[in-house]
Amino acid sequence: MISAQQIARLAKRRSCPRCSLEKTEGAALCRRCRFKLPAHMRLPLQEIATRDEGVVTGALRAAANYFEIHYKSIRFFGGGRVR
Ligand SMILES: [Zn+2]
């Protein structure tokens, strides 16, 4: 489970934790990463500071699983850590 503090820190980060590209403040992942996800998974990764920790934790886990299954090769090139 991710703490509210960790979520606030993630929201403020200027780079995407997955691909290290610039990301929007408030979102968990950058626009590019988010747009690779289905819409229902994308929404809870935006405005994360306003959401429940459980929701953000679940959304990040779901996104990590999705990337793991669909975009395995990106991990080699992006060097982004999923967890
Ligand atoms: Zn990204």
C-alpha cells in the first residue's frame, strides 16, 4: 500500500517513474505512458493527490501489470522501474 505522503511526492515529481520523461504535476505517470493504458485504468492515475491511497495503489498496480504483459520490451529501453 502506498502512503498518502508517497502519493503526494509522486504527484509533485516532474519526471515519469516509468520512462523518466517529463510528466504533468498531479499525475502518477507521464502522458505517453498513461495513453498506453485503457481509459478506465488511466483516469485514477490523474490528480492522484486528491484520491484515496487504496485507489492510487490499485491503479498503479493495475498499470504495472498491464505494462508487464503488453509492453515487456519497453523496460529494456526506458529503464523505468515499475514498482
Ligand atoms: Zn512515462
